[in-house]
Amino acid sequence: MGKQRSIRVWRGDKSGGGFQEYTCEVDEGMVVLDLIFLAQSEHANDLAVRWNCKAGKCGSCSMEINGKPKLGCMTRLSDYPEDEVITVQPMKTFPSIRDLVCDVSWNYQKNKEIKPFKGPEGKTDYVMETIDVERVQEFRKCIECFLCQDTCHVLRDQDAKDKFVGPRYMIRLAQLDMHPHDQEDRIPATKDIHGSGYCNITRCCTEVCPEHIGITDNGIIPMKERVVDRFYDPVTMLARAIFGGK
């Protein structure tokens, strides 16, 4: 016989709402998303939740579990004491649609503002060093769960979405800029449009990444360094003035 677990779920939409508590019988090995399914099946058939693969690879079931951005399908009930009520709510950084579903379309709008890959003209085959492949591949592991965007205090607390693209798209910029065959210059836009200077390197985005991408150390910091080298380093600025170039 299974054990009883209680869950508090935020119910509502952009006009407002509140938490409702449900108690269900669970089995060993279940995750938070399973408990939401049980609450949906037994108590609240109209409970809205976004999910897809249930394997931690689609990023659909992003939510806040006991106040922390997590994937519902990868968070085990056994991670919490048996007598603890688990509280789930939608990501606070993005507008609510209904219940646990929020509107993340802003992220895709930001992605469109980033200049795409531009390879050498007339060249269709590329030779790359293994170290360059591995460096770029790390960023390609992103499943776009947007948990890093949710935990970013610039987006979440300051609501500076008009000034900063957030950690997910800083690593998108890094992925493109670190490609040895890319010919596009994104450094001015990284500074002036995408707002690299707004990140103060708290590493909170790296901590919540389910793919364990080194968002801060391997992506954001190198991009910030490239901006500094271009616009603030007096030596490189003097060299540019004398010899030209970027």
C-alpha cells in the first residue's frame, strides 16, 4: 500500500489565484510530476501543467518546487521529508497563463534578435579541433527549460527584460561566437543590445541547470571578457587605433 503525500498547487491565471492543497496515495520512486498527475486525476481534472517527455530532456515541466526552479519530472518525492507538503507554482519570471503554465514566448523573441551562424562564403566543409567541438557542444546541451532565466535576479527581481537577454541567450551568444568558423561579429550587440554588463556573476543560473552546463564560467564570463577587451582595455583599444581591425 502506498503512502499519502500532500501537494500545494498554485491555481489561477494572470488575473490572480491562490494555492490549493491535495492529498494522494503515492508509490515508491515517484517524482513531483507524478504527484501532480495524481492530483489532476483524483481531485482537479482542470489543473493545467505543461509536460512532454518525462525524462528531463524537453524542458517542458519547469516549475518552482518549494521555492526553487526545478524540473517536475526530475525531482523525486523522496528528496523531501514524508510529512512535508510539497508546494509547486509556475516560474515567477514569466507571465502566468493558467495554473502551472506560464508564457515563455519572450525567450523566443530574444533568440530572434541574435545574429545566426555565418560561415565562410563558399565553404561547405569544416575542420575543427576536438577542443573547439567540445566547447561548443557543451552549450548545445541546453534543453531550453528556462530555469536559468527564472532564477536570474536581473530578469526575476529587476524585471529588466528590455535590457538583458538572460543566461540562456548569453550561452547562445557564446556558442556562436566561440565557433572557430563563425564570421559574424556579435560583440557590440552583446554589450549594447543583449546587456552582458547586467550579469554580476552570482552563478545562480549554473546551479539550477539540469544539464550541468557551466553557464557562468564557460559562457557568460568569456563573453563579458570579450566585451571588456574590445571596449575597455586601453592596450587593445590603442592597437585597434593603430593597426585597425576589431
